[in-house]
Amino acid sequence: MWTKCLGGSKGEVAQSIQQTTDGGYIVAGYTSSNDGDVVGFHGDIDAWIVKLNNAGDVVWTKCLGGSKGEWAYSVQQTIDGGYIVAGYTQSNDGDAHCNHGNVDYWIVKLNNVGDTTWTKCLGGSLGEGLFQFSRRAMAGILSQVMRSRTMGMRTAIMEMRIFGL
């Protein structure tokens, strides 16, 4: 067994951890730090992905974001050995160059060494945030999302079919 503390001088939050096929772990969350274990910080709050080996040692880390806030809430390993990250973004620059207004669902595909393969924002002028998803058969993902409209909250189920998941 092992215990690991990761981060910098400001706040970090881990939202999702999954064991990977190599016996290690992939962790998704967010950070406000620009020092310590955090490398490549963009500003305000960044989504932060950390790959650990089976002994808990850091293999790589990845900050994802732009000049505003980004949060990662879920991560899954894909069948190609990469990772799919779900969360939300406020930015329209940096890694998050697809925002449609306020806060959007944000899906990021990473390869096995943490390089970004593609990003996708979904949403409109109101606030949307993607908090959880799980893989299904037929190479798709089923997403459970929270969507806010004016003063109320609505729950929506969204299915996306993405080749290679």
C-alpha cells in the first residue's frame, strides 16, 4: 500500500480515479497552483490529469485549460490506451478554444502519454457541466449531466458515439 500527496501551494481537488490496464492509476480533478507537481498551468483554475504507476509514482501530469476556469470531473481509459476526460470549461482560449458561452460541457481525449488528441465543447449561452460518464458497448459513452437554465437545474442524459472508446 501507498499514500501520495500531489499538488502545489494552492488548492487541488481529485474528482475521479481509475485503475489503468498497466496496473497504475489515472486521476482527474483541478488545480489553482502553478508550482510543485503542477506544470503548464494556464490561469485561474485548470483541469489537472495525473498518471501514476502501480507504486504511486508520477508518470506524467497534464494541465488543461485557458485563461478562465476548467474542471475535470471524470476520467476513463479508452480501448486505445488513451484517456477521455469529462468536465466543463469557462474559457475560449488555450486548450479550451470551443466555449459557446458561460460554462460548457468539455470532453478532452488524451493519448497514453497525456498529449491532447481532440477537445469538444457542447452547450449554449447558459451553463452546462459534464460531471460523469461511463463506457457502454458499441464504442459509445453514456453521459449523465447537469444543465442549468435560468434559475433551475435540470438533469439530462446524453449519449455520444465516439469511435475508439
